[in-house]
Amino acid sequence: MSRSAVATVLSFVVPGAGLWYLNHRAKAAMNLLVAILLTVLGAMSQREHVHYLFLAIAAGSAGYAHAVARASNNTD
């Protein structure tokens, strides 16, 4: 499995984990903090379909980690 694929899966499960895996520590921390902030704001909204927000956060984090991996030429 390529590094970009591993980073994508890791960031889908835990936002920022894929960036941490790629040694982009500052980006990973920022990604995690933004994901936490959006999750808290979404949970406070008490909307019926808030789970879509959580899925969008996970997908966005995974896509970002994949893009960073590809741009850094970290694909094996």
C-alpha cells in the first residue's frame, strides 16, 4: 500500500493522523483542531442530520492528507 493510501485511511479514521504519518506535524495538529472545532459546533447545533457533517469532516481530512502526500512525492 502506498504512503498516500495509508495517509488517506489514517486521516479518514482520525483527522490529522495521516498528516502526522507523513511527518507534517503542524498541518496534522491544525487539521485535528479544526475537525474538533467543527465537530463541537455541529454537535451543539442538534440538527437531525449532523452525522453528514461528521462524514464530510472525515472525507475532507482524508482528501487533504492524500493531496499532501501526492504533492510531497511521498508515494511509494
